[in-house]
Amino acid sequence: MLYGSSNFEDKNYPVAEQSFKTVINNNDNLYIEEAQWFLALCYLQTNEQSKAIKQLTFIRDSESIYRNDARKILKKIK
């Protein structure tokens, strides 16, 4: 997760995206919610709107701590 976050901050979104996907696919990690959130932000930064909408919708419909933020972003981009 730190590797992905570091690359996200450096605007190296493709590398960050892969790192976040690895955390999510591991499915046994304390940082899955954060990885899901930052993956959505990567999609927004790289103008992959359909992927961003899909990811944000998933977050909004979950019990994630980021669900309210996802809802707000979805309202702005739809």
C-alpha cells in the first residue's frame, strides 16, 4: 500500500494502480478499503471515467469509510 501511495503522490498513476490492484486482489489485507479508494482516484487522474464510476459505485454501495466521499464524487461526475 505504501508503494502505491508513494507512486500516487509522485503522479506515477500506472504503477500506483498496479500496486493498489495487488492489495485488493490479495483480499487478506488491512488496507483493502484504502487501496479501493486510491484506485478510484487513479482512474480519475488518468481520465478513465467509466472505470472510476464503477469503482466509486462499488465503494459507495459498500460499508467503506470512503462511501460518502465516493457518493459526492459520483454526483459531480455523472
